[in-house]
Amino acid sequence: MKRPLLDFAWTRRAFLTRSAGSLGALALSHLLAEDSRAAGAQPTGPLTPKAPHHAPRAKAVICLFQHGGPSQMDLFDPKAELTKRHGQAYEGQLEVHFHTQAGKLLASPFQFRPAGASGMQLSELLPHTARIADDITLVRSMTTESVDHEAALRTIHSGKIFAGRPTWGSWVLYGLGSLRQDLPAYVVLSDPGGLPVDGPNNWSSGFLPAIYQGTPFRASGVPVTNVQPPAGVTVEARRNQLEFLNELNGVHLEKHPRNEELAARISNYELAARMQATVPEVLDISRETAETRTLYGLDQPQTAEYGKRCLLARRLVERGVRFVQLFLSGQPWDTHSKNAEGLRNLTARTDQASAALVLDLKRRGLLDSTIVLWTGEFGRLPISQGTDGRDHNRHAFSLWLAGGGFKKGYVHGATDDFSYRAVQDVVRVVDLQATLLHVLGLDHRRLTYPHDGRDDSLTDVDVTKARVVPELLA
Amino acid sequence: MKLDSSLIPILVGLWLGGASVSVAGERQSSPDDVRFFETRIRPLLVNHCFACHGPDKQKSGLRLDSAEALHRGGATGQVLIVTSQPEHSLLLKAVRHQGGVPKMPPKGKLKDQEIADLTRWVQLGGFFPGRGSPARTNSGPAAKHWAFQPPVDPPLPPVKDLQWSRSPLDRFILAGLEAKGLRPSPPADRRTLIRRVTFDLIGLPPSPDEVEAFLADASPDAFARVVDRLLASPRYGERWGKYWLDTAGYADSNGYFNADSDRPLAFRYRDYVIRSFNQDKPYDRFVTEQLAGDELAGYRPDGDVTDAMAELLTATHFLRNAPDGTGESDGNPDEVRTDRFTVLEGNLQIVVNSLMGLTIQCARCHEHKFEPIAHEEYYQLQAILYPAYCPERWTVPKDRIVSIASQARRSEHQRLTQRIDQQVKALQESLTTIAGPLREQLIEDRFPDLDAAGRATVLAAVHAPKGKRTPEQEALLKKHAKAIQVSDDDLGQRFPEYARVRNEVRQAIAAREKERPRPLETISIVAEKDSRPPVHHVLLRGQHNAPGKEVQPGVPAMLCGPTNPLQILPRPEGQISSGRRTALARWLTSSDHPLFARVMVNRIWQHHFGVGLVSTPDNLGQSGARPSHPELLDYLAVEFVRSGFRIKTLHRLILTSAVYRQSGTLREEPFAADPDNRLWWRFPLRRLDAEALRDALLAVSGELDPRIGGPYVPTRRAGDGSVEIDEKHEGARKRSIYLQQRRTQVTTLLELFDAPALVGNCSKRNTSTMPLQSLALLNSSFSRARAEAFAHRMEQETPDPEKRLALAFRLACGRPPSERERDASRRFQTAQQAVYGQDPAAARKVWTDFCQMILASNAFLYVE
């Protein structure tokens, strides 16, 4: 990986040897500068950029997480046999979650159409995704470990069903560090409707150091707290404050030489000052063109909110943020009843902007270096639950990937005649995770952290036998 | 290992040929054999075979996890092991991938060494030590693991320097340093020392007076008396109680689901913990109360609860600290059961983790791969808690409470409450009865234009219950929505006699309410309610719907010395509870328990020095870190037991040592040899933790509210989404331990400085260094408010700017400013004065800015 440019070489020594007067001035000049290059990386902090294990294809991730278990046979995985046998009993055993409500085979009410040059079959509910069909890899043969939401969420985020493990965003940060230190490297864009199911566990650093956890930008109100100086503290007053503080800390550091933590805290005041300028700038989408805003659906009430967060995701990645994750409140894809109606509403809300993000990244030349992952935690069953719902399914679900060296216009794997079970080219969640790390230049077998007396990892390869799936990569 | 039926002739041939066929497991195995099995064979079987031929799955009917099962063979009944002729053993043919036999493991051949090990094992008879569980053997590597041996009083190691030590424990540290040719550091100066020990014991800074008094005290025991003063302070329990609460996984909310519902009575347990630390309650007693306070108190669901019993019952809330979503479970019966088992698992994990320093979760689903805890033993431990937490006899959290009162008083209270309820109801009904016809009359009055039939139609519509109205009635009501609304005031104005009656009734109700007995004080507890303990089973693969064999209460065999089995005594007459938890407490607190005292002394050392003698305080097992000073750990554990488990005695022992009093100054030679200071050649520099930081900010600004205990001070989500305390709340300036500990709503300031959002428990925190912390100290309203109060305080104390300046440093940093600091402060104040020049509040702002920067500086944030 090309090391980030340290053009603003803010090394500790440089920082400490600057005269008090020029320090504040420099900070201020920086407050106003829009600098998308890697600025001010700490010399030895835990977020210092680290060399990957091998040449990476991508350096950033945007995960559009679809809580609840999107229904694959209504969106991505058409099944003629299911349509034909609609209303009949399913022959054979099905693992159901809500035992008492298991019904008959339930055909998808939606039409599928070929999309793009590849002719990828996609549901009529996804007209915008159809526009990016030639940019994505669609995986139809995903499987996971549990039909319980929380356990499946932990699996897809952190590799196992257990709580307390680091999410893969934390592993990525731990492995690669941050490209900038004036923005959090792992940003969570949650829904104004509230937290997703399983809350902060979805971006927990688990047993990794806390610095690797996701930073949730607030969906409403002020996204990052304490960015504005207290009322009445002018720019000049703040500059004097920082100079004074730096002098005090300088005296203190002389008594404690070689203390990296103290040094980091001193530079953090400077970084904090920079964040005061960068964070509002990132969040300000007013300078995006009307065309871009329309692309993301900001002009429509139904699509505006999710669209704005997709646009923010692009702006963050554009500025060097390593990992951005979008969440929906609750678990809206959990269509235990009124499956069709629920899917109509959700796709109307999210389809356009999810596709817009890929198109926008592509035209800006960012798609090659960014992975976009659209996924939920599991799939749904081919039989009905009650009259019009679908129950959880861990044996098959679909997801798509774009950018970062994944194949374009490619469909991977297949399920059985009913989309109950992935049967061909099965990809387990840990295989997906191994592949995602691989694309980012990390070897999932070597990215380990000592925990509970052993070197633990995201994929825990000795137990899971996780493997990179080369077929997904161009 | 699937056995092909085409093999039958071969095997039969072997049989008939009279080959000596050993029955697996017959042989008496030597300790060496056992070690061989535990280190080489069992891990191999666990990793490569059990997935298909273990407790969960038995492909082809074959299990390989016990001697009996191995002997039984697969569904075809064929023999797997031929001891005298290993090359004919089906097992070995399969793993060698020889022809004619299925290749095992199917996913890839074993390593040569592994095949050789299996061959040797077959030659040894394919034995399984004990009854198939490593923990039952008291052998293998676990048997030699240091932490599974009872601590023994070690001899004091010889040292060259006979002057340095102040306490026997110093000898262990000094010997470690001398072995590397290193010297300890000289003592810290007195200002440093009193700031260090004050934060250490009470989590607050020393006052300038306390500092001066210590400096002026020339007596040889001056420091020991400072320690005694601090240990006697009620602030001590708030500091050390918080460590315990983290270890015990304490929270004010139920967690598990997003609702994260309230635990309104948890604070009583928090206060019990603080009290216990302040009283220096012996640690064995403290733990016994928490595990089995209900049994100690002789609690019966239908019996009296005295104040003395209440204290013991409150302690049992320890067993309720794990997340518990069962008050909100609304899934299918399977999910509800899973949620209940999760509570049991969570609490067991906290018990084992906090009291024994072992991880245990692995054994929920299979044999623990790292610790000598068998799958079955996990469920034996669960069986101890099972009578209190049986999913079939579940009580949701909000109902797991008792009132502190005698049975007679509870009945009397209930009787009085019901009577007043009835009286109030009757009074209200009488008013309703009077109001009904008057209301009709008033409505009729409002329709003077309608004839009698028309008015009747309106009234009929008004009286028609919702949902049973005709469309015409609905339309009518909508049309006259305003006219049919009759408020109580409307009635009173139209009918003065109604107003009079209504007021009388209200007064009567108020009078009745005055007689309502005050609610009985309630506590949340854990107790058994049925004298017939439920039967518990091993749960295969950890699945609650896959019960295996029945289990009895038990503890891991590896931790039972010959003199310390788990003994459940016969129940005393009239006791409901099974006595299992009392037995657990007795077993744990036994003086020769290998882990109980060590885990606690290690944690206490960690809180004094930043790192434990074992750096993984919640894992002293084989997978945990090795102790840096094993003899010292044993010495402290033995002393702790000898003192009668007195924690304050242990503090004194540690604090009056020379190692604690060392300076933190960097010296090149030891730094080069031991940069991480694992040998304790100096005292480490430590940042204030989250609670100490907030509490110290309040103490320095002169605002700290010293009140002890009580319901939590609620947190709230502010407009910007951060979590804060309402500054106007009457308890807003209480210590951090009293703030609401809601799992999903951790106070942002504390969270930024690494306070955990408790999902499980937390014995060790990270210390992060993030720009968001800097932003909080520079910009948060909390930090600004403290700076304002600090400036105001100094304004009150002295008008002299020079004295004020010095006082600020004394209060925040425990010392006067150095010349350079003084100089920088003056320059800063001049510069700020210039900035704020025209502002009428300029002087106040200058001082506020100055105070805020002092409180953001490393000299305040770090303890030397």
C-alpha cells in the first residue's frame, strides 16, 4: 500500500519544538484548510497507518446494513419452482423459527427481470440496483450460523454468535490504522428512528482496544459532540488556550520523558482543534450539486433520509475515512407478516440511494478503492409464516458487493429450487469476512490479537476453516 | 468415522483369527499416560473428530468421546481398535487413508506426528482417563498449573540490599530487580505520595490542607496515618465499591433487548457494596452474603423479612447483575426459554469470572479447550443456581422482589391498602352516579332547537359504546363534537350543588389517601421459592432443547483439594432453599481454595499499581497470563487469608511498602531492561479513570455533593444525542458511582474516558487516548461549568491574583506552580485579558479559561 503522505508532518518532536506562538497560528491555518490528504497521523499511535500483509485492492469500506433478514427470493433469487408450487406443502424438513405458524410454499408476488449486460435476474422492486447490475457481484449462496437475530448479527459483524467479540470494522482498523486523525476512522451512520437491534454491539471493538470501536455519528442533532467551543470563547481566545495548555503539558512532559501516552494526548489537543473544522465540513452537503442530490433521492421525502446518509458515506470515504457503516432503526427487513408490503416500502426507501452510492463512487474514481457491501444478517424461508409473512432462514441469503476488485456483473452460487438452502458455491459468513479482509490487504489468518490466552481472530480459522473465496474477485 | 459394510469380513476375520482385541478403556493408565492423552490425544479428538463423532453428532452412530462409546463402536458394531496389532485397527487405517476404509478426517489428513500419537494411543489400549473428562482426573498439565495449587506461604527471598525494604512484600520485588542487576527507585516526594494515595484509596484529590498537614508531620508513621485516615473515610467505599461493581457486572438496567428496561432497586445492592467496603467486611463473608444471603438469613417466601435479613437479601442481587431480558421476552416459547437460560448463563459467568478468575463459556457447548472444565461440570455449576433460576419456574425481574416487613405487617399493609382502594373507588363511583344524569341534562340543554326525540337520539349516540355505534351515530357525534363534551367544570358551573358534592368527595378521597399506608420498602433479590429443586441436565451443544444426562450440583474437580469438596448440608428444619449456594460459598471461601484469595489480591494489586501481578485479572487459568511474581502473589494471598480476609489490612500491607512509595521518575538503565515496568522498578504514571476524573473535577471546583447512596441520578439524552446529567437535577453533583448505569446510555463524559457499557462484567479497563476526550475537556458544557465554578471558588477564597494562581495548582495538581508554570499562567492571563478587553465579564472569563486549561492539563489528569 502506498503510505499516506505525511505532508503535514506533525511528528511529536516537530510538535513539541514549535514555539508557542507559531503553534496556535499553524493550528488555526489548518482549521480552515480543507485537506483530504492524510494529515497529522500520529507517529506511533494505535491508529497509525500500518503496512498491510499484501497489496490491497481496496482501502475503504461502506457497509449498507439491512437489519432483519431481507427476503432473497423476493429480491435477488428468483425461483420458478416456488412459483409453480405456490400453496403446496413443502416436502421435507425446514428449520423454522416460529414453529406454530409454518405455512405452505409462498411464491414471490414480484416479477424478475434481466438487468445489465450480464442479464442478472433482479426483482422489479430493485429498479435502481438493476442500473448497477454490471458493477456488482451478487452472491446468492450465503449461509450463516443462527436464525436468532442477535446471534446472526454477531456472526455477520464479528464472526461468531457470541457477544463481546470485535466487529470486522474494528479488525480492519486494528490491521490498517487510520488514514486521517482529524476524523474518526470507523464511522457509524445510524438511523434517526433509533438504534438497530443489538445496538452498539454492532460496532463494538470487543476485546480489541476501545480506540478501534465505531464512532456513531448521531442521526439527528449534532453528529459529533463537543465540536464547537463554549459560547463566548473566540477564535483568538481558543488559540491562546491551546498555547497555554501546550506550555503546561510541555513542562509536564519534561518530567516524564518518553511517555508516548502523554505525547499522544498533547497532539490530540491539536487534532481536536482540527476536527472542529473538518467535521462540520464533512457533514455539510449544501455544496453538493443539484444533480447529485437528485441522484441520491434527496428531493423525495421517501428517499431523502437514507439518501443523505449514503451521500455522507461517500463524503467520509472521499476524505479518507476507512470504514463507514449505515444502519436502519430496529430491524425493518424482518417481514414476519405482510412480507410483500414491507418489501415495497423498504425498497422504495433504500433502493435508489444504495445504487446511487455505487454510481457516484464510480464516476469519482473511488469505486475501485472502496468496497460497498449490501447485506442483512440472514435470509427468509420459502414457506409462509401465517398467511403473508416469511420466517428466518440461515441456510440461504443473498447479498451484493461492489468495487474493491470484486467481479462486475457476476452472480455467485445458487440455492435449491426453493431458495431454502444454498447448494452451489456456498459462502459462509466467515468466508466472506476472510475475503473482505483479503481485498483490504489483510490475511485473516495473521490478523490476530491475544485474548483469553490465545491469538484470536475475526475468522478463528482453526475452528471455522474460513477461506478466501477467489471466485468473487476479478 | 463411517464404517463401510464391506469391511465386515475383514473384521470378522480378525475376530475369528483370534487376534488379541483389547477392549478400549480397560487398561489402568499411569500419570504419564494421562499426560500424554491430555496433551496429545484429547485435543486431537476434540479438534478433528468430535464434530461428527462427539456429543452433538454421531455420524454412523459412532462416538469417540469416551471409552465406553469407543468400545461400543459405530452403528455397525465393529471394533475400532486392535491393541496388539495397531496396523489392523480400523481407526488407524482410516486416519492413514489406507485403501478400503473411509478416509478420516474427511477434510484432510492428520499430520504425521498426530497419526503417530494415535498409534501410540491405540497401543496403550485406546484408554480414556477417568470417566472421559480431563477435569475429573486431577492429572495432565492442568494438574500442574500454578493457579490450581493452593497458595503456600513462600519463604522470603534473600536480597543484597537490606535497607530498602519496608515490608516483607518488598523483598519479592527487590529480589526480582536484583536478579536483573537493577535497583528500585528512590521514594517519591511527599506531595506526590499523598496525591497518589488519596486518589488511590478514595478517588479524589487531597485538599491543600491535607497536603500541608502531611508535609508538616515529622513523625515516622505520618504516612501510615494518612492511609488510616483515608481508609476510614466514607469516600473509600465509593471508590473501591465501584471496582467491585464493575467486576460483578452491576448495572441499573436489564439490558439484553434494546428496551434496556430499568432496574429501579439495583441501587440498594450498590449501596450494600459501598457499606461493606467501608465496614471492612471480611471478603469471605462478603462473598457468602452475595451468593447465599437468602439462605444465611433463613428466608422463606411466606416468612418475615427483618432489617437484618434485608441486608443479607440485598446482597443476593449480585446474582442478578447479568443482563436479563425476560421481562420483555415476547417471542415463541423457544425464544422465551432461551432468554431465560441466557440469564442463568450470564450470572454463572459472572460468578466464575469474578470469584474464581476463570473463563467458562467454552464449556457451555463442549469440553473447555483451555481449562480443566468439562462440559458436564459446567452444568454441575449451573445446577447450583438452577433452583433459583429454573426456566420452568421463572419470575420476571420486576417481580423478583420482597418487602422489608414481617409477614403480619405485609398482610396488614395489604389489607389496609385494599380497604382504601375500595373506599376511594366507592367515593369516585358515587360521584359518577350523581354526575351521569346531570351530564345528560346539560347536553340536552345544549340542543334547545331539537325536539325530545332528537335529543334522545343525541343521548343514545353519546351512550353508545365505541365500536358499536351506527354510522349515523358516528356522524352525529362528529357533527356535535363540541356540544357533547361536558367537562367536570361545566357540570360544576351549571349545577352548584354538584360542585359542592364534588368538592366534598374530593376532600373525602384526600382524607382516605392520607390514611393509605406508606409503601413498604422493597429490595430485589434472588431466592429459591420451592423446596423441591428442579432436575438439571447437560445441554448438548449448549442447546436448551437438547438435554443430555442429568447432573447434580458440583464444582470443577480440578479445583477441589482432598479436604475441600462441595458439601451440600441437609436442610435445616423449615428451610425452603436447597443450600446449594451456601455450599458453593463455603467451598469457595475455604482457606485452601486455589483461586479465591489469589484472584482478589491480584485485583487489589492491579488497582493500586495499574497492572496486576497477573495481568489478566479475570483469567488465572492456563490461558491467562503468567504471574510476574508468583511468590509475591502467594504471599499476599496467604496473608489475606491469615488476616481473616480483611481488605483494609491488605491495603495497609501494600501501601506502606517501599515499592508503593517509589518515585515514578524515568531511569535509563531499568527502562532499557524493563520498559513495561513489569518488575516494578518505578511507580507507573496513570491517567485518572472516568469516575475519578469527573469526581475530581467536581471536588476541585468545590461542588462535589458528598451525600452517600440512594436511587441513581438519572442520565438523559441531550438534544445533540450525547448522554448527560441534567445540571439542575438535585443530585447532579454526586459522585459518579451514583449516576445511572444504564447499559445503553452511558454518560458520554465517562464513556469517552473508558467507562465500560456493561454487557458482562469488567475487571480491567482500557485506557484510551482519543481526540474526542480533548474535545470534551475543551468544549463540553460540563467541563466549562466546572471551570466557571472553580473560578468562582477562587474568587471567594482570595482577591490576590498571585495567591489565586497558586491555589488553582494546589487544588488541581496537589502542589504550587513551578516558576515556568507561573510565568506561563501570567502570560496567558494577560493575553486573554487583551482578547476579552471590552467585555464587562472579562476578568471572570480570563479566570474561567485559566481554570479550564488547568483542568485539561496532564498535571491534573495524571497521577504520578
